[in-house]
Amino acid sequence: MLPIVKQPSYTIYLHSIKKKVEYRPYTVGEEKILMMVSQSDDVNFINTNIKKVLQGCIMDPDVSISKLASYDVENLLLKIRAKSSGELVEIDYKDEETKEQKKIEIDLEKIDVTFPEDHVYKIEINDEVGFIMKDLTFEKILSYQEKLSKSDKAKQAEVTYDSIIDCIESIYDADKVYTIGDDTSRDELETFVGGLSGISNKFYKFMETMPSIQYAFKLDSGKEVVIKDIRNFL
């Protein structure tokens, strides 16, 4: 009978659920799956397998990967990758604009979630009525990225609108908070939002400033580059 190898455990703070959770490094079999993910453009394949691997590595049964904000999923994936395969990763980057190529070494332990100061979760319509917002989950982000890549400009506006609706957690007034799904339906929400004016820019600002995992560096030409695609770090 072969020996049983005990794996170490580590902790990470998940911002979207405000909780510290334990996780373990991934196995050799799980690493193979992630290598396949890093080379895939199939959104369903990426989403399904990243969730499967991470859910197996999380040691808290009450934490659902599907319900975490996308930046928490990406940060968790990077930290598990660092503990499993080493903190340092090399990237061969080629800039499409300048054609400059650069080899970059990144310490995954030094990457964390970036929270823009102007990303606010309360959007006011007036002094008494407004929205409480939430960040998109990892699977929602992937889904919308796929739709945007396959859509013409007319459809892209529709996809952007749908993503904004998905970011609304509740509506409040002076007397009550109306939670989407419990106190009101998505159809009612869309009708309500569609009847408003002068608020679109606040929604777009929320989407543009959403927290993310990113790594910034400068090319020899002085141009600053920001990498956000999680697959670059796997």
C-alpha cells in the first residue's frame, strides 16, 4: 500500500464574502487541467474547470466558487498556483502596437486585488432612492467577454446593459430595501432602470472601475503595460 502524503494548508482573505478561508495546493492532475485551461479559448471549458479545481482546493464547504466575485476567484487561483508550482512565473510579452518583446518575471505572491478608490457600491438616483451594487462573478465575466467578442456594435450595447443589470443587488428608498430576486423580479428591475434618465454614466463608471487582478510594468520604450488576463499567470 502506497504512503499517504499530507498536504499543507494556507489561508486567504476573500474580499467579496469578507472571510478568511483555508486552501491547499493543487495536485498534479489538477495542474494538468489548469495547463489546458491556459491554452483554451473555450469559455465553458475555462469556467467549468477553474471552478472544479478551485472548489476542490478550498477547505471550507460553505464557500461556493460560483458565488465569489471574479477578482477573488482569480486571486485565489494565483495564490494556489504560487503554493503549488512556485511563486515566480515568466511571461514572454509582445506589444502589438510597438512590436517590442520583453521577458518578464512576476512574483505571484506580490499580486493582489486592485481596488480603485472611485469604485463605489452605492449609486444614488436622488436623496432618497438609489441602487446597491455588487461585482460580477467569475463565470459572469467570462460569459460577457465571450458575448462581446462575438457581437457586433449593436449587440455589444445590449450585452453591456445586461451586465449592468446583473450588478444591481438591490434598490432602496426612504422606507425599504428591495432585493432583486426576492422583493422584485429582473423584468421589473429592467423596466425601472429603463425609465430613468441621467444615471447611465454612474453605471458605466461602476463597470469601468471594477476591482481586478493586474500586473503593471514598463517596456524599454517607456510604454506602461497592464496585464489582466488570468491565463497569462498560469
